[in-house]
Amino acid sequence: MTEVFVVSGGAVPVSSKHPLGSGRVLARQAGVAALQDAGLTYADMDALYCGVAMPTSPAAVLVGKEFGLTGIPVVQVTNASASGLAAIHAAADAMRAGGADRVLVIGYDVPTTLDDPIAAQGYLPPPALFGMWARRRMHDCGTTPETLARIAAKNINNARAIPFASRRPDHAVTVADVLASRPVADPLTALMCTQWVYGAAAVVLCTRKGLDSLPRPPATVARLEAAEFRSEEPGPHHIIEGAIVGPPAITRAAADAALARAGRRREDLDAVQIHDAFAIEELVYYELLGFAPEGGADALAAQGAFGPGSRDRFGLPEFSTDGGLIGRGHPGGPSGVFQAIETLRRFRTTADRLALCHMLGAGSTCLAQVWGRVDL
Amino acid sequence: MADLTTDSAGAPRLRGARDPASGACHFPFRPLSTDGSLRPCTEIALSDRGILYTWTRFAGRFYGQVDLPEAVRIQTELGEGPHDIGAPYRLDIAPDGAGWRFVRD
């Protein structure tokens, strides 16, 4: 089967301060950064794939014009929060089909208005949904706000080292800081939730042929070992409509399938990037991904599992190593692309050899991608 | 309102769907079964009472999920608190029919 690699990445800072309507500019800046990281130009690309979540962000074909008019296919993928990872998935499919050896994938989202696309559809606000997740979890498992605060503090502190992260406090954030932040959706506080932010992130994908022809071969790349793309299946008390993220089990199904196809075990994962828009999600995903028994993740998190040094201390992967959606930020389309960038960064700068990226799209979809390190 | 129908006594109810083969019920109404077989669902008037599964408060409003006897979970705005998981709730329709929510029974 055709191999697909992430060879480079680039991004602009995640921020709420980007001007409305600046999506084309930010996407160009991120794309140019990724191309320059690989020593390539847009003229070297066989296709452009864009992950875009917001309805008033610029169309991919307009973003393509920012780079040049080279006649290549321009594909726009829209799948809510999962748009960026879905764009990588679609690009990899096209590369395996023989249609391209070098593909630029950009996730971007900057709307032209402040309208809330979720409220416009009549759906409940996402913080309310995840506040309800948290309250039920507290009822069933005895989870405390301190556990949620511990996860949020870990992710925000991870983001302090990431140049494009939206939350980069000048001091280490404590559990007390998180608990003392503004209440949002009881029991969730502001620092347990992602922010409403904008941004752009890009990666260059290559087949082996594309990789071998790079003018400046990188020392380390990330190889897509397997990818799974799921939509929801009904279960007991299934909520079908809304800004929902499926039955939580969609995460387990997607990740298990991706790991099985890759021939890998979850025990081999060094890092996991997930859809941690709210701290309660990350706690639940520890268990759904099989790293703790049901109701058992709280105790592990309290001991420091899933944070820095987790592999050595607990034999468990680190989660949300660039701060995740809480710390680095969740600008929509870019979020999945940021996960690929973080995976490549970890492969380049740490001993990591295997990583999982996971995103959910409201509605509901779930993507899981297993990435392996390749030293050239 | 598309979400509403009436029961056999003419009382307003949430408009749901039942898969005649599996018996599975859904809300909102959906014309076809969830298994992809294109089997038509029948319209049903869902129970107007259920049990609160979870709740929260966001931006000054209460939201909850209410489990109905048909194994349907309704995501809904709630009336004023206090709210408790496991407590009984009932459908509350605005007098002008413009909206609905659940309130403690």
C-alpha cells in the first residue's frame, strides 16, 4: 500500500484577536510556513486539501488562489471540529489512490461574522452538553471538580512551550487557579473549557516517492500507519440531533479499529492527541481508549498519569502534549492539523515512536489516526 | 411546531418515531429506520414524563437530559431549579405553543 508521511508543518498563532474575514491571509501564512519547512513551493504540490468548519470561513478554492493558479485539485472538507483531521484523511485516501505524491493540507477558520453557527442551528451550547457529561460522571463515578481541574492545568501548562498556543500563561497554572476561574457550565469553569478562537495550520503530506524527491530530506517524519473515520451508530438512549459528539463509544470504536489496522497495541502509544474541548472529555477518553477501567481514570490522573513523564512512570501515554484544545486552542478546522504538527514535533524532539490523533466532529463523526515515527 | 404532535386524547406530546421492526424509538421524528434498510418509521406521541439523567446551568439557563420510558433521551432546556439526577420531570409546553421544555414533576 502507498505510504503517506507528514514531512513538515506550519501555523499561525491561535487567537481570538485575528480580524474577522482574515481567513485567506492566515491560511496562506500557515501554508507558506509548512511549504518552507519542507523546502518546497506551491508549484511542487499535486493537490490542496482544506479542513474548514465554519460556514463563513473562506472557500478552499479562494485560499488556493493565495498560493498560485497551478491547476491542481482543490478539495474542501467540512466536518465540524474534525474538519482538519478529516482533510488529512481525505488527502491520504487520494494519495493512496495514486492521485498525488505531494499534498498541502491546511486547516483554517476565521469567519466573517460573530454569528454562532451552533446556536443558528438551534442546538444546545456545547459547554452545556459537556457540563452535563461532567455532572453525570460525578454522579456515577465520584469524579470531583479537582480531577477536571488537574487535567485542564496539565494541558494549559503543556501549552506554555508551544509558540502558537492560545493559552500561554507566564506562570504554571495550578488546580486552584482552574477551580477559581469563571464558572461556565457547572461544574466546568472557564479554564476547563476551550476558547472561541481562530487560526490556521498546515502540513505537507508526501508519498514515499514524494519524500524521496524532497530537496531537503528531513531527518524524521511521521508515517500514517492507519486511519479510521466513523459516524455514529445507535445505542441505548442515543441522542441523534444536536451539537453532539456521538455516543462516547464512537471514540473506542474508531481508535480500536485504527490500532488493529496498524497492527499496534495501545500499550505502545507514546502520545495521544484528542478532542479535549472540555476537561471532562479527556477524562472519559482515558477510559474509552482503554488506558483505565471504567471509573478508574480519576485515580490515575490524580497520580500524574497522562502528563509529562507518564510513559516512564506509569507505562501510559502522555495526552494533549501541545496543550490540546484547552491549552493550544480549538479554532475549528486547524485543530486536527495541529495534532499532526504536534505529532511530528514530538517525533523530532523526543523519544516518541508511536502516536494517536483523535478528533470528533459535532453531528457526529470520529477520526482516529495512528502515526509512527520514521527516521530517515 | 415540528417537534410536537398530540396523543389519542388530544394532549400535546413530543413527536417521535418508532421502527416497527426493532421497536426502537427516536426523537425527533425520523422517517426511516436507523439501520439503513430504508424501512419507514411510524409516528408516535412520546411520553410526557421522564427521569432526569443529568443537568447543568449555562449562561443563566438550565439544561438537562430526560430519559423517557421509550428509552429515548431528550436533550432539553429545563425549568427553574433545584434539579436532581433521578428526579421525575414532565413536558412543559409554552402557552402559545412556541416552545417546550421539561420541568420538575
